[in-house]
Amino acid sequence: MAELTPGPFVVPFNRPSTARRGLEFVADTLRSGHLAGDGPFSSLCETRLAEIIGAPVVLLTTSCTDALEMAALLLDLRPGDEVIVPSFTFPSTALAFHLRGAVPVFCDIRSDTLNLDEQALPALFTDRTRAVVVMHYAGVACAMESIIDLCRSRGVALVEDNAHGLFGLYNGKPLGSFGVFATQSFHETKNLTCGEGGAIVVNDSSYIERAKVVREKGTNRDQFRRGQVDKYTWVDVGSSFLPSDVSAALLWAQLEEASEIQAKRRHIWDRYGELLHGWATDAGARLPFVPGGARHSYHMYHVIFDTHEEQRRIRLHLLNRAILAVTHYVPLHSSPFGRSVGRGECPTSERISATLLRLPFYSDMTDAEMDLVVDALVEASS
């Protein structure tokens, strides 16, 4: 078998985490003969994730996008309903609800945490609002108390896109435990990964049985497996959201090492802050902000510059040193499709999109690799 060769970068933007027992667990799955979903490793992962988040039930999915689509199905959204979403997020946060006919209403973000601006939220509600979706950017909690109070007073559902936030806390409570539903990502860029994967967190127990039906293509197959019915049949809407147990085996290996992985990521995040504090002051750049009461997930590290021109100059300087630093989301309200299906003006999202740069960040990043990034930033500003 040919060796995998590294890319052209001395320091890549991301390098997927690997766990020591990953291959062992995949081999166990292959030997077991159970490759489809809902196997032994799927059960282990779901139980452990429910413990981490403090949720009644967590169900693995093939992606965070699928988990969001499940949430939209479970909320019984109809054409003309409205769902408020942050503009500065991945398209799936809005697309999942648009697919059910809902109109995305784009909310601007705060300039400090880069999360949905809770102060801008009240003006966006109408009598057609059915849900608010928050995304905990970089694993830093949104202002959940204000958002929860507002959703309760208006009688709308709260959904957490927690793709960045596993292991994060808000006032001591795990991110992913606040909404009716929350969604997780195990894409290769996330803290824990199985390549492609996700999960839906069901915090409202009244949705548990239906969530299992929706995930199983609209059938009551889960009841059949539990011996509650003699045969299973089509009983509701749904789709094929189950990941294979092979993927779950890879994820379980990472969950076993989660404490070690998180400790590595905390070291990287803290060291970036220590090394870049003086540079940021001199260069007029902003480093990540974590408000009181929040413990973030050590998912990523970003720098915000005063102008797009400065951001681009720094990014190209790093690229010339074979260091890949990247920008982030194009605001959904300004995207070609977002303009055609949703509404909202979000100037802060536009400004952050033009000036934010994400630095290389991955669990096995070495101090030497970090030093190359920091030295290149200092060099670019001198």
C-alpha cells in the first residue's frame, strides 16, 4: 500500500485527530458482522454523549446537517413558517429548515463572541416564528438565559447548532443541553471525529420515540428491534439518517481519549493566547473573547483585523511561508441562495467575515508548528 504523503503545507490548517484504538475497534466491527447502524459501538457512543451533555437521549446521525434536518422534521415545520438563525454560520443551519418550507430570518451577531446577538433578536419575531436556532461559535456559549427567556415568552422552540461546542459550558451547564434539540458534528475538522458524522440531542423527552422513527426512514423499526411489534412498517416522515457502526467505532475510540484530546487542545489554545497577546496589542488585532460564565470547547483560534486588506495581506504572507490560515463563513444573508430564500440585514456579520482569520489548530499540533505560525504573524507585522 502506498504511503500517504502530506500536503504542500509546512503547517496545515487542520489534521484530523486519530485515536490509538481506532483501527482495533474498526476491526472488531468487521469481525462482528454488524456493519449497519445501531450496533454495539453506536450504543456506546450514544450513551457516553448523553452523559457528557446531560441529555435524556442522543442519537447518532451521518452528519450534523442530518441532525438539523431531523430537528426540522420533528418540529413539523410548514411552508411559510419562519425560523430565526444567525447569519454568520454554516449554510446547513438555515438550509435544514428551508427544506421544510420555512423562511430563514437572519439575525446579526455580536462583535465580541461572534454569536447570535440576543439584543437584535426581539425585533425579528413575528406571528409566524416557529423556532430560533443558535450556533455556539468556536464553542463559546451564546447568551443563553436571555435567548431562552425570549423563546419561552414567545412560545417558540429553541434549537442549538452545537457543531463547535461539545465539552463547552454555560454557567456550569453543558452546551447542547438547553434547546429542545441540539446537534453535534464529528466532521474531520471537529475536536472528535469519525470523518463524517453527527448526532441529534433530544432534550425534550416527548420527542424521543418519534425521533427514533424519523431517523429510521419513518418506520417503527426501533420498536421491532425491541420486540414491541411483530413487524415494522411506515408510520411517519423520516429519512436514512443512521451512520454505520464502522463510523461509530472510530468515534468511540476518540470518546475514550476525549480528556486527553481536550487537554491537548487547551494547551494549544492557551499557548496561542500567551504568544500572541503582545503581538495583537501592537498590531491592533483582536484575539478570541470568552465571556464570564462560559467555558469554551477549545475548538478553534481566530484573529480579527481592522480591515479586510490587512487580513488578506497577513493570510497571503502565511501562505507564502507554507502555513494555511483560512477565512470563515460568507454571511448567509449575503450569499446568493440566502438572498433568494431569506431576509435580514447583518452588518456585523459582513464586517467579521471580511476581517477574521482562523489559525491552524488541530489536536496533535506541536509547539514547533505553533512557533512557525506565531513567527510568521510577527514577521508580517514588522
